[in-house]
Amino acid sequence: MPNFTDTFRNIFKIHELRQRIIYTLVLLFIVRLGAHLTIPGVDAVLLSESVKNQSSNNLFGLYDLFVGGAFSNAAIFALGIMPYISASIILQLMGAVIPYFQKLQQEGEEGRKKITQLTRYGTVIISALQAWGVTVRLLNLQVQGMPIVPHSVQGIGWIIYTIIILTSGTMFMMWMGEQITEKGIGNGISLIIFIGIIARFPVALLDEYRLVAAGQRSIIIEIIIFTFMFFIIAGVVLVTQGTRKIPVQYAKRVVGRKVYGGVTQYIPLRVNTAGVMPIIFAQSIMFIPSTVLSFFPDNEFLQSIAGLFVYSSPVYSIIYALMIIFFTYFYTAIAFNPKDVADNMKKQGGFIPGIRPGKQTSEFIDNILTKITLPGSIFLAIIAILPAFVSVMGVSGTFAQFFGGTSLLIIVGVALDTLQQIESHLLMRHYDGFMKTGKIKARR
């Protein structure tokens, strides 16, 4: 059996796969480079001082995690790809309630192109609004009484071109994500979020090391923390890869002298059909209140409301968990249609033993899918809000965001999806993949 070294060697033997991987890495490098290019007019020295004094255990810290530190760096990619995610969510929600968007979703390739175009327009609008909020925050940010945006620079001109720069940065990242999906390997949008989260992991480990070195935490406690984290990762892999198989019997049919059918196959229903999308959807929605309230930093009433949406508040955790459960069912309904599956089975002469073909088969599959989705959605919700509770126990804010939560779910989900695509390329050319005993099971 080949080992991992042989597998990586096989990857670079395939010209197309090698080109796709290199293309993806180059674009991801540009993403990371843009996360360190500060917006013109911002004092980089004062900005670095303000970052040292900021807590990462809040909503802005979580947003900064998704964009790989670009937000705290006041970089040209400070908004990340989240406005695009928000626009996609809005269009998908409209598709569930507005007939015009429902029609577009059913028009095949032409409808998809129209929805993509509308999503881009929505991304521009959301990016501009969030960029305005960033300018308000930067103008009110001071270090020892000195503004990080000098008074000589402040003005309507600086606000306008900063909004243009930040909006253009998001659109450029959106374009790179689409190019990765089309010409690279993996889902481009997900990989951009993935690389931003991974880039913060060394900083999180360094924070933990400093706590141990300073004597604030013993090495035994640190080992327990990492062991617990390992079991959480194993649980995430289990819930993202677990399936419930439904047997399907195909009746025998004779064509000429050949006999077809008479075999039993299985429909694999995933415990988490929606993958990491409910987490991304819910997180994007939870960023909206803080964005809107950032426009009114001097209003005490609105700031008191903003306190309810603090990352570590119980209200935030409850709303966030409920939204994840909702979006899990919502995205599962979009990704998997029991009626279509039942109709295809009926056309092919297949049936579930003990269940009549057609409507009853559709209802049976829908009932099973609903039952296995519930525990999966609840597990996602618990993992997503876990960092807020872990941080209360003394774990550093930066590392707590990796201790379960959105970041861990995205890392595991995107990594498995990307490896599965690489696996497919290898198997198509008769090379063994990453798993010695077989292939990584497809997540779709």
C-alpha cells in the first residue's frame, strides 16, 4: 500500500492537478498579502499599538478571525468575503418566499447566471455599507488620545475612497474565489475563509505558550485542553461524515436474453447534509447588527442594544444556536429533495422494501432525513457556541475560537471537501488516494 509520501508524489505527476493546486496557492497568497496592506491614510504604528490593547474575545475578534487578521490590520481586504456570503444568503432566502426568485432557481443555467449577477450587485451594496461602518470605527479609534487616522487626512474625501477601496477589495476576493472554484481545486469562497482562519492559528498557539511560560497555566491543564480539543475534532468529523443508509430494491427486468436489476442498493442520507454552510450563513447574519450599530457609536441606547450581541453574551449564543438549527434544515431542503429521489427511483423500477413507490417513498425519506438532521443541527449549534463558554474558563480568546466553534467546523469541512476533490482527480487517473483502504467518501 502506498504511503502519504507516494500520494503527494502522485499529485504532482498529474499535470492538470498540479496546475490547479499551484493556481489555487498563488491566489490564496494574494489573499494573505492583501490582508497586510493597510488602508492609505491610517497610521500603521498607532494601529499596531491599538491592536495590542484590543480583546479578541468579542464579535470584532471573531470577524477578524474569518478575514485572517485583515480587519485588525485595517487592510484593503478588511471586509473579507463575508459581504458576498451575506448577499448569497439573502438571495437564497428570497428564493424560498418570492416567486420571481423561485422561477430563476428553476431555469437552469440561465437562471443561475442571473442569480449570480444579482448576488454580485448585492455584494457591492453590503460591502459599501460595511465599509462605511469601518470608516466610522477607524475615525473614532484613538491610542493615548491620538487618532489612528490623522486629523489632516480626515474628511469626506478619505471616507469615500476608503469605502471604494474596501468594496473593491471584497469584489476582487469574490472574483478570486470564483476563479479558484473554476480553475483551481476546492470551493474558492470556502478556501478563502479557511486560509484566513488557519493564518491565525500560530498566533493562538503562541498565546497559549505565553500563558504556560508565565506560570498562569500548568502543562497538565494544557495537555487536558488539547486532548479535549482532539475529541471535539473527532466529533466534528463524525457528524460531517456520518450517514444513514436506506436500502433500495430494484426489480428484475428482462430485455431480450439479458436480465437487469434484482439487486439491492443504498441511498446514503447524511447526518449533516448542509455541511458548514449553516455556520457560515448564521455567522454572516450575526455580523449585521454590529455593523449597523457601529454607525452610532455615541448613542447610548443603541450601544446598550449592541451589548446584547456581544460574542460572549447569552443572548448572542441563543440566537446564534437557533439560527444554525434553522439554516441546517433550510440548506438541507435546498440541497436534497426527497420527491426528486422518489421519482427517480420509480422511473428506474426501484422501491424501498415495505414502502409503496411515489408519494409514500418521498414522505418516508423526508421523515428519516428530518430525524437524522435534528441531532446533527443541535451538535453544530453546540460546537459553534462552545468557544464563548471555553473563554470563561481561562482559555485565551484567540485560542478559544479554535476550541470548537465556527472556525473548527469550517476548517474540518473545507479540508475534507478539498481532499475529496484531490482524491477524485487521483482515482480518475488510477492513482491511490490519501486513504490506504479506499477513497474519502464524497460529501455531496
